[in-house]
Amino acid sequence: MNILIIGVGGFIGSHLSDEIIYNHEDWRVIGIDITSSKVDHLLSKKKFKFIQADILKDFDLLEKQINECDIVFSLAAIASPLVYVQDPLKIFELDFEANLRIVRLAAKYDKRLIFPSTSEVYGMCSDEEFDEETSNFVTGPVCKQRWIYSCSKQMLDRVIYAYGIRDRLRYTLFRPFNWIGPRLDNIYNENSGSSRVVSQFLSNILHGGNINLVDGGKQSRCFTYISDAIEALIKIIENNDNCADKQIFNIGTPYNEITVKALANKIIEFSRKYEKIKNQVANIKIVNADSVEYYGQSYQDVFKRVPSIKKAQNILKWMPVVGIDELLIKTMDFYFK
Ligand code: NAD
Ligand code: UDP
């Protein structure tokens, strides 16, 4: 089976490729990305082919690769709140327009499409647990540009769903809830607010900066370790009895819910054991940051985001096993050991 992974050089793409190359003999990866830095270790593998290309420009190449593969993963996107507020059209052009082109090509060539939606589509939904079939999507006004990512993904979910009905597109949508692990982001980049929260805090510690708790850090997230997440994606690829066809799955770890403030404290506590950052940790300060000053006027936060994973449990027979302490330590080992 030839699996095309567009955005192969990213966090999820690189871990998915590792799992396929090392543990699934009959599967092959054709990876497309503008950079190969997170998959350089796979470049010499026979079952791995990397093509450097830009999905905003290299349309003929993209069409040829989609035509020739069996399954398409479309992982190329920007998923950084700072960019949602600073350059929303970039999100629209890449996350929506370029990905829509890929969806259409998958429908045209009758390929299975496995597509990342996001926990962000639920926005500020007040449900205790977000449910794929019943929860409402709650976003803010247009001036709160943060929601352009959520809306881009939501619209693609709806388009893919509609292609499933009209053109019988075989798709699976998965919604990651804050997946974390080695290679998450480049923590060597000192720009505040440029990374997802865990990598941002690790970067702050590495550079001896303050840890900023946006609006006090009372908001919570449920972090999922990348190996658990990849196991779910593998079950989706395997698709026993076509169980994943035309389904949407939350892929998250409800029992790993933690406030941002508690997360900061845990990361600082764990940081003390690494020689590389011991000195910086001793001086680190946790400070409150006003969201408007930190992200800008057009930011709005999600206060609580907990997935229901009943569907993934029942249909995919998937259950995450890595707890919050273990996933933080594994991630920190990668960066600091
Ligand atoms: P990532 O930023 O690590 O990877 C994205 C990859 O896309 C990068 O390697 C980047 O170089 C590539 N890319 C960007 N522009 C490109 C272009 N024009 N042409 C070709 N490649 C390009 O992101 P990730 O965490 O691996 O996320 C993958 C997908 O999953 C995204 O659609 C994201 O929105 C979604 N997602 C991820 C999470 C999470 O917890 N990691 C949460 C929700 C949704
Ligand atoms: N956050 C924070 N300090 C930071 C970076 C992020 O307090 O330096 C908060 C952010 O406001 C949000 C949460 O951490 O409430 C998670 O942020 P992330 O960027 O990982 O993305 P999200 O889960 O909101 O998509």
C-alpha cells in the first residue's frame, strides 16, 4: 500500500512515517513537504520517498502523486495561534484553499482521504466533553481572527462530508486534542508565543525567559502523547471491516486534563533534573500575561477542551495509555537529555 503523506516533515507526519517504515512491512510512504528536517533519518530507507514540494505552487506534481497513491494524508497546515491572529489570510490560503485542492483531487481519483480536523472546531463549546456527533461549534466574532483556523478546518470537515455523500469519497476525519512529543516544535526559536504551549514553555526555560500564563493560566487542555495518537492513525489506516470510513474521531486523552498553570509548575519541577537547563530553571519566573498584550486584540481563548473518545474506543478499539507526567518527561528527555 502506498501512503501519501503531505506535510510529512512535520510533527505528526514524521512520527507517522517512523511507525509505518519501521513496523509495517507492506506499507510505503511517499512524503511531500517543503522541508525534510524531521524525516532526514528516513531518507535512506527503501520504503520512504521524499519529494520536496510546495502545495501552494506545485499543483501538477501534487495531482500526479495523489493519482498514484492508495491513501492520502493531508497534514500540511499552520497550527499556531500566533499566526491565526497575525496573518489570518496565510491560514486561509494554506489550511483551507490548498487543502481544498487536495480534497478535490482525492475525490477526483477516488482515493481514501485521512484528514486532520482539529479540536479547535469545537471552539468555546461549553459541553463537559466534546462529542463528534452532538457538540456545537462555538466561535467568536469576525474581529477575533483566532477563529480563522477553526472555521477553515470546520468548512473542510463539511466539504469532505459532502463529498462523501455526493461522490462517495472514502474519508476519515480525526480531531487531535493537543498532541505532544519529541519534535513537536523548534524550541530553539526564542520568539515568544511562536509555538504550542508545551514547546513554548520549554523554549522559555532554555532561553532563561519568563513563563507566561495567558490570563492567569486557569484554562485547561488534555494532552495526548504522540505514540498513543499514532496508534489511532494506524488503526484508521488498517480500517478493519471499513470501520473508519466516513467517520469523525476525536483523538485525545480526557484523563490528562490539566490547567496551563499546573502544566507550567510540572514542567518547571521536571526541568530540575536536566543538566542542560538546571541553571536556567533556578531563575525562571512564572508571570501572568494579559492575552491582548501577549497575542493581540483578535485573540480569544478556549477555557476548557475535553474530548469524548467513546467513538474511537468503540469503533477503532483505541485507548490512550500515556499519562501527563510520563508524556511531559518523554518530551523533555528528547529536548534536554
Ligand atoms: P506541523 O507544523 O508540525 O507540520 C506541518 C508540516 O506542513 C510542516 O512540516 C510544514 O513544513 C509543512 N508545510 C507547511 N506549508 C507547506 C507547503 N506550502 N507545502 C508543503 N508542506 C508544507 O503540524 P502538525 O502538528 O504535524 O499537524 C499536522 C496537521 O494536524 C495540521 O493540519 C494541523 O492543523 C493538524 N492538527 C494538529 C494538532 C496537534 O496537536 N499537533 C492539533 C490539531 C490539528
Ligand atoms: N498559553 C500560555 N502561555 C504561552 C502559550 C500558550 O498560557 O506561552 C496558553 C494559551 O493561551 C492557551 C493554551 O496555553 O490557553 C494552549 O495554547 P496552544 O498555543 O498550545 O494552543 P491551543 O491549545 O489553544 O490551540
